[in-house]
Amino acid sequence: MNIPYGTKVRCERGWLMLEDGRVICRETSENGYEHFHPDIPEAHQRHNMISALREYYEHGGDVSDVYYREFAPNENDYWLHIPRTMDTPRLTALCLKRLGKIPT
């Protein structure tokens, strides 16, 4: 399904849906995390921070903050759930520690 950039979607019972009722994906799915976030400033900022951290880790950055058992960044994307589920102050601190700045 092609969804134009900026299209408003709604979350209903854990599903992301178009206004006409078509289901896109689960809100907690990889696609949900990767392509959608609430249209509020904090969500935009979190999306930018997570994207910058993902690039940092995928290009050989120190993974000790997000390494969880066998879920290493070079093997799969399960490690992404760790920064995605961090509260915003902790995510901000991680960006400052690993990137030296807060991405905008």
C-alpha cells in the first residue's frame, strides 16, 4: 500500500489505520515504529534521535547501551526496541553520550 507522506492515520485498538478504515499495520510493529509517529513535537524529536542512533550503531558505534543477549545490531533489528521504548530523558542522555548532541 502506498501512503503519501504526511497522510494522517489513526490508531484504533493497536492498529494503525487510514481514515477510510483500511488497516496499515500494528502500532508496535517494525513498520509502525519505522514509518509512523504521533504528530507532536516530542514524537518528531524522538524519531530524529532514534534515526541518528540507528545510523551510529549500524556504522560500528559502541553497542553496549543496546546490546541485549543475542540481539546485536549487526545481526538483526531487535535491538532497536531498546531505544524506542526508552523514556525521552534517557533517550536524550544516550544521544548526548554517543553522538555528542541531540539530533534535530
